[in-house]
Amino acid sequence: MSPPSNHIDYIEFKAVDLNAVKMFYSGAFGWEFTDYGPTYTSFSGSGVAGGFEKTEGEIRNGALVVLYHSDLNSIKKKIEASGGEISMDIFSFPGGKRFHFKDPSGNELAIWSE
């Protein structure tokens, strides 16, 4: 069965070091990976399918992917322990709180909670 039209079905990121990015996301979030050759790995267990493509160039993230977690403080500690960098500490916004972090390749994402 095909996914619904006009829904986000896959998110693709760039990575300078596929092994580092796999260790980070598996350690922080429990994601699983499937390698497709030396320059690509897909991930599962995140709620949406996606992958990382190896690059030698500068990474510029044009979209902010926002994840959800019920306990911001505990996931923040796991991110830091797994080699992530907090780029914007926890702050309030209408509807909840969130923070931003960077993975080992410089991709910036956010995590929010009520």
C-alpha cells in the first residue's frame, strides 16, 4: 500500500561520518539502521522513515525536524551523553517547551513536550 499523497514519508539528512551519526541516534533514541553501501544508511524506529547520505561538503539544514519526548530533561542528558550538542536550551512556547540540538554531523533538530 502506498503512503498517502502530500504526507511526509521520508526525511533525508547529510552526514560527514555515518558511523558517528548511527551511534548517536541509536544511543540517544534507540533508532535502528540499515546500510545501503558505504555512502547511505536508512533509519527506522523514529516514527517516520528516513536516511543519511555521506557527504564531504558543508551541511546546511534547510528544515527543522521536531521530535516529541515526554521528558525533556532526560532526553537532553541522553543527547549530550551520546555526543550531541545543545544549540538552544529549553524554552517555553505557546503549547509547550522545547530545545534544539545538533548531531555529530551538524544537523540541527528540536525536541518538544507539553
